[in-house]
Amino acid sequence: MKSAAAGKFFTGMFFGCLVFLLAAAPPPARAYEDVLTTEEMQGTLENTKLSEVLEQYLATIQMFDPERATRLGIHSADSYLTSRTPEREAKQLETLRNLRAKLLQINKGAMYPASRLDYEVLNHMLEVEIYELENLGVLAKRPQYYLEPVFLIFQMMSKDYEDYNLRAANAIARLRQIPVVLEQAERNLTKPPEFWTRQAIKQSSDCISYISDFVAVFRAYTRYDPLLKAQVDDAIEKAKAAFARYSAFLEKDILPVSDGDLSSGDVVYGFYLERLHGLDMTPGAAYSHSKKAFKTSLKELEREALTVDALAAKEKGWKGVLDKLPKDHPAASEVLKVFQDEMDRAYQHFDEHKVVEFPRARLLIKQMPNFMASVLPYVYYAPAFALDDTRISELFVLLPPDTVSEAVREKTLASGFNYAQVELLTAYSIMPGIHLRNFEASSNLSRIRRVSRQPMVANGWACYAELLAEEMGFYSSYWSRFLRCYVRLLRSARAYADTAMHTRKWTPAEASKFFQDKLYMSKAQADNEVLKISLAPTEGFSFVYGLDRILEMRRYYQRTEAKYFDLRKFHTLFLKMGEIPIDRIEEEVRRQKKEDNKIIR
């Protein structure tokens, strides 16, 4: 009896404790669907769809344009060159149209602000590529397009992004395909502009003369294997013969019928302003802006000339002062070292002033291969491949070849590598210029922003960096400040000619005359400016307008934030937005600053 009573007692105690524990315990965890709101679930779903479209877009690039895939950091097709045929172009166009149709089915409104911005960027990228495939006729009109693989093959060997032996094998495979690509050119080209044909002839000639540059980059691969060396030598010789054949074809068959228009026209120019750069601006407004910028920069240069040498400025204008620019320069063998030293000084200088963050990425300074002399500027920054984990960029410097006379070498070094010019080039290309901006943009987590291109932001920041270097006391001579004003005039002149020529307010001949009259260029120099402008509508305008927008944005926050304005924070916010249109950067900076203002100071 006692045992039964005890059992009832403990049973009662157990259930009593159980009731207490259940009452005191927290409610069971809710299902995932209960945690997220319906809007959040929809946003997550749409983000997943956006990621799928991006992956399909990158796969499309890899399939149809393996050269571009390499430059983006996608290396599964590194042994192939892009097939330059109408059939490939038609299939690529169809695929991109289908992909954009799939993108447009995504509900952008359900996304978070950053994801909506990524959506817009990808949409613009697809739209621009579709438009170019439909309207530009690159296969028929651009003889330079068939020579593009040469520098890419060189870059594959100079960049340290994968196993060296694998890169070498892929580069040799691509080198062997160059004759096939040039044969495709003979089937496709019709009536390009004369300037483009002449440039391609010059580039082909340079490839023939300097194709031996490839021997050095393959040396470590072929050193201990005679068979591999024979393969490289054979590929180089066949490529050289193909360049000679292509040059003769252009000279004999294409040059006589090269009557294509260098001007893109209002429609194309307006499309680029709206879709590539994301601007609410007409070609006419761009023309007016450039014209005003040219007049303003001319007055600025004239004032600076009076400050530097009043007597020379009054007698011969700013050109008289420019002619007195000191020509002191390093020896050709020391130029690369001087750039390295200036880079180190710039890093230290701007780190001390705390106006920008320090770029934690390698930059290698190298001599440019001479076969690119007719295509690239003589100091050219090559960013790291966008999606590569190894973030190594390169600065290529074109030195005068050993084959030219001593007088020509001296003139080249004095005009391009005097110490004031080297300072300006360092600020523009390295710190706080293109290299810093590229590093900051590449740290953005969005892969869409890393593969996008925004010339307005990149070029505008490079120009802003020159001015920032002056403001922060980086230049050691007033000649560097004078050169900055001169370069600003040159860029505003290019913007003026860019907008005027492509909207057909000027003919190419009138644009050339403009450079000769206003900037005292020779006809050859002026024609080269026209050539560069003709190849990239809106590129010239992007330098001037991008700079103006950055300065406008900075002045706004300096005025509205007063003593709370932090220049370094402003720069960091601007740069970390990645590759998005400058209007969108302005909106994002404003949004983030509003969030910061919610914090009580």
C-alpha cells in the first residue's frame, strides 16, 4: 500500500514539474517561412534568379568570346581564340537576346536596393552588347579587331594568374590560331574607314618587326625542352607570315575601298550616353558641356602660364611656356626604376595625408612590347583580370626601341619621361589614380559590378587623381601643376572633338584642323587624335564629364556637411561602389550618408 501511494506521489510530482517546465519554456522555433516576411522571401527568390542569369551570361561569354572570358578571369577556354565569323556572331546575338528576356522577367521591385542596382547594371551590359552586335558591324568595318589577340597572348604570359606551364601551353595554342583569325578577316572586311585601315597596316607591320618579343616570355617554358622551343618558333614564324599576308591584303584590297564613316552619328552616341554611361543627357547637351569645358580649361591654362613665366606667356601664350618645360629625364635603362620609386613615394605621401585608402594589391611595372606601340598609350595601365583571385595589375611603359637613332631616343625620353611628366603619370595611373580605383572597385562583393565597365567613372577618377595630387602637395615642381592644366585642356579638346565629330557637327578633317590650330599639333599628331576618338564614341567626353561630376559631388558634401565632412570617407564611399554608372554612385552615396546621419553625433 505504501508502495502504491508513493508511486502516485512521484507521478503527480512528475506531471506537475512537466507542466511548469512547459509553461516556462520558450515557444518552439518558428518555421523558416514564418521568420521571413513574404516580401523578403520574394526578394531572395529574385536574387537567386539574378545570380542564375549572371552565371548564364558568363557561360555565354566563355562559349562565344573566349578572349573576353580570359580578360574577365574565366580561364576554362584559354586555349581558344574568338571565332570572328558571322555565324558565331548571329548565335551569340540570339543567346544574348534570350538571356535579356529572361532577365526582364525578374521582379526587380522585390529586391533590396543594392540588388536592384546590380540588376540595372547587368541589364545595361546586355543591352549594350546586343546593340553593338546588331549595329556596329565590327567584323566588316574594324581591321584592328583581328589583331587584338596578339596583346592578350602576351598578357597571358606576363600575368601571374595560374600555373605558368598551363598558361604557356594555352598561349602557344592561341598563337597557332592567329593565321586562322587573319584569314577570317579577309572574308569579312568590306569598307572600313581609311584611318582604321591605315592603323591596322601599321599595327601589322609592328607585329612583324617585334613578334620576337614573344621569345622572351616563353623562355622559361622552352628552356629545357628543344621540342617545345621548336613549337614556339614555328608558331611565331607562321604568325609572322600571316601578319605579312594580312598587311598586304589591307594595302592592296581594302585601303582603296576604305571610305567608311568615322562618325557614329547622333543615335549611336545618344545610346551610349544613356545605356553605357547611364546618363539622362542628349548628344547636344554633351556637346555644349564639352565646348564650355574647353573654354574654361583654356583660361585656366593661360592663367597658370602667366604664373609660371609671365614674360613668355605674354609673348607666345601658353605654348611658349610649354616649350620651356625642363627636359631633364632618366636614362632609358632607368625609366622603369624611376616609376617604381615614384610609386613608392606616392604610396607613402597619400597614406600620410589620410585622403585615400592604401591599395593592397600588387602592381608590376614592365616594358611595353613594341608591337603595341601603334595601339596603346605610351604608359598603359592593365588591370588585373576581373574575377581572378590573384589581384596583380601591370603598368606598361613604352620605351624607345634600340633600332632608332640616339636623337630620336633623346627626344622621346625628354618629351614623355621628364620628371614633371613622370610625377603626373604616377598620380594618374597609380596613386591615387587608376590603380587605387581598380583595387577598390574590385573589392566589391558583386560579381556583376566587377565584370561591368564604366568609362565615365574610371576616366573621371583618373583626372580627379591628378588634381587631388596637386591639392595634397604631391608634385615637387610647379611644372607638374602646369602640365596638369595642359593635360586638362587636351582632354577637354578631345571631349569637344568627340561630341562634335560623332554628332557630325564637324567632319574628321575639321576635327584634325581643330587640334592643329588650338593645340599646335602636327597633322600626324592631330590625325592620331581623330583616330582614337573615332574608335570609341563618348570615351573622350567621359574624362571631362566624369571629373566634373566627382568635383560637383565633393563640393556638395563639403557644403552640406561642413565640419563633419570627411574627405577620406567620401573617397572610400565613392570607390567601393564598384563599376556602376556615376549617377547611381551619387544616389548610393546619398543613401548611405542618410543612414549615417541617423546616428546621433
